[in-house]
Amino acid sequence: MEQTNNTSAKVWIVVTVMLAMMLAALDMTIVGTAMPSIINDLHGMATYSWVFSAYLLASTVPVPIFSKLADMYGRKRFFLIGAAIFTLGSLLCGLAVNMPQLIVFRAVQGLGAAGVLPIALTIIGDVFTLEQRARIQGFFSSVWGISAVVGPLLGAVIVEYFNWRLVFYLNVPIGILVMTVLALSFREKLSAKKHRLDWLGTVLLSAGVTALLLALVQDSNNLLSPMAIALFILTLVCLFSFVWWERRAAEPVLPGVLFQQRLLVASNGVNLFAGAVMFGLISYLPLFVQGVEGGSPTVAGRAITPMLVGWPLAALIAGPILLRTGFRLISIVGGLLIALGSMILPVAMNSGQITVDVALFVIGVGLGLSLTSLLIAAQNVVPWNVRGAVTGASQFFRTIGGSIGVALMGAVLNHQLTVRALTSHVTYKASSITEALLSGNLRSALPAPELRTYVTVLSGSLHDVFIAGFIFSVAVVVLVLIIPGDRRRETEIDLPNASQMS
């Protein structure tokens, strides 16, 4: 495929991708801020977690499918389909009158998001050369950092001065703008080759991943419950069947190259464990700030900001450095920084907020260096017809890793709360400890000695949770160290095929 030389079209494509990423990033940060108001209005505390879980499931499972379809039938068509579904889902969320409706419509939103982000990044891989991607990649990552700061503040303003429904309605005009700009700026000329969609592989992969995520999100307090065990067994059956079938499929939904090239295997593994570190911190650090330090929900919501700021700042310099040193060195440095920050964090919990912020910033820098360079490298070593699958795999494995990491950390937290409560002779259940510390009224009513005991129990338990995060970061280091360092492959540029795009 020949690359377009239309500079204006490229500029608009960059704008489109940044807007698409902003949609997803702001949705993640604003919705969390608005949830208390949503719960109060729709009376849905019992189903609170499913507002997030429905989005997580729907935005993860279809990613390989959207990516494969984009490889087979073109990026533009399925990007527009994904953006349209996301925009419709946002409108429906704003119109929801009860929690079941909101949960269903969040799943619709997630389905659209599965087709927007990976295909948007794939289009960048198609349109720009290695050198160009290395220089502009940081701008895309900066969207996440800006959203981490702006999102909670914007959500707070909307909830306080307007209505929580505006949180979802804002996505509608932006979604329409994204679709319009891409439709006008991105031209695609596809080959007439016939394709066969791997329906059986699609069903097996979807069923396996859905069962796994359901097992992890339905109750992290008891990962050995009969329901969880049944879902884990179903996961293994589906995924083993998927692997067996994919070796025989004419056009597998996950191409074999993902598991044959050491670079791609290591890259997906890094995304898996980095996702566990990242989502684990996003989930449990606010609990430390609010439960242990007594911070407000707003302060707790901003707890993770240093990491989400460090990521885009590192991504801005990752590309230019990659062109001079190659991706292996910068990936190793990034992996070591993730481990260093994760090692400092458990110690920093008793050393003040500044030390915690420094540890988070170091982790963010490590994520920005390693994940940005590995995405560029992975896109660069495969041809056009599998680039979508490779790009989608990065997001897919990162989200799966996040789900697994959060569930395992949750199991550690609940176990340690129970053990420490018993050894501290606390008469209440472990869950009652966190409820008391998170409720302003209950916390203020606790006698000082009892409050100190509760805080000690939760603090010690979260310390062990962050130790688990450090173990995940060690796995990241091991994987970046096995990345091959073939300089010829690092600088090789796969240009588009003229028969596929103009």
C-alpha cells in the first residue's frame, strides 16, 4: 500500500485519533466522578460495580474481532461502526431512567469503544512511517495525561452545576465530529480479495474471555466460589478449544504471528503484566488515600494523577529516543522504572504523600517508555494485513491483565483484612472496617483507639496489595529483557500496499 502524501489529510487523521482517544479517556475519568450522583438519582447502590464491569466486558471481548475485521475489510468502515455504536451508547446512557438500563447502555458504549481505540492506532500505523510515528506518538499518549487531570474536575463541575446526564451527552457531538472528520480525511482503496471470517474462533474466544472476566469481576472476595470455579473451567475449555481450532483456521481471528515472533510474544506479555500494575493502582490507591489517610473522595479520585501524567511525558520523548537507540533499550529502561516505582510504593505509604507521588510518577514514566516503544515496534515488524490484530492485541492483553491483577489484588486485600482483623482482636467483620473508614459519619464517630486500629489493619493489608503489584512489575522486567534486539528489524519500515489503500 502506498502512503498518501496529502499532508492536510494526515493532520486531520491525527486530530481524529486524538479526539477518539479523548472520548475514551474522558469517559473513564468523568464517569467515576459522577457515579455517586448517578446512584443517588437512579437508586442503584446494589448494582454499582456493574456499571463499570459491563463497560469492561464489552470493551475487551470484541477487540480482537474488530481488529481482525479491520484487517480483512479495511480500517475506515469498522472505525466508523465502532464510533457510531459508542456515540449511540452515550446518548442512551444519558437517557437511562434506571440502573438496569444504564448497565445495558454502558455495555453498548463499551462495544463501540472496542472498535474505536485499536483501529484508530492501527490507522496511524498505516499512514505514517516509523520515524513519523515515533515523533507523534507522544501526542496521543498526552491525551490520557490531560484527561486524568481535566476529567475529574470536569465531572465535578458537571455534577455540581448541571446534571450527571451531561457527562454522557458530551460524547455525542464529539463522536459525530470524529466520524465526520475521518470519513472526509481518510481514503482507503481495498483489494477485491475474498475473506472468510473465523466464526468458530470468534465464538470460542469471546466465550472464553467473557467467562474469565465474569469470574474475576463477579466477586473478587471469593475466587474459589462454586460459580467462579465453574466459570474458570468454562474459560479453560473455551480457550484450549480456541487454540486447537486457530491452528486449522484459514484466517484465524488471532494470527499465528502473535505467538511466533518473540518480540510480539514479549510485547503482549509486557502489556498483560503492566495492565495488572496500572489497573491495580487505579483501583486500590484511592482506597488508601480515603480509607487510611482520611482524604475526601475528590482527593482520592486524583490520587493516581502522577502516574497518568508521567506516562504521556515519557511517551513524548520515547519516540525520538527510539529512533537513535532502538526499542529494546528504551523498553528495558521503562520496565526497570515500573519495577523501581512499584518497589518504592509500599515503603512510601508511610513516608508521606510526596514520596507516593514520586513513586507513581516513576511508574508512569516507565509505562510511557516501554508500552509506547513496544507498540511502535510491534506495528513495524508486521505487514498491513495483520497490523490491526497486532495493535488490538496490545489493548486486549493490557485489559485482560488489568482484570486479573485487580481480582488477585482484591483477593489479597480481603484475605489480609480478615487475618489482620483477627490478630488485632477487632470484633467487626473485615468489610465493616473499610465501610467505617470510608464513611465520613462512621469514621468521625469511632473512638480514637479503635480508629487507629482500623487504619492499621487497612494500611497493612494494602501494603501487601502493593507488594503483589511489585511482583507483577518484576514479570514486566523479565519480559522486556527477553525482547530481541535486531537493529535491522527495528529500523525496517513496512510501507502500505498500493492495492489496499491510496
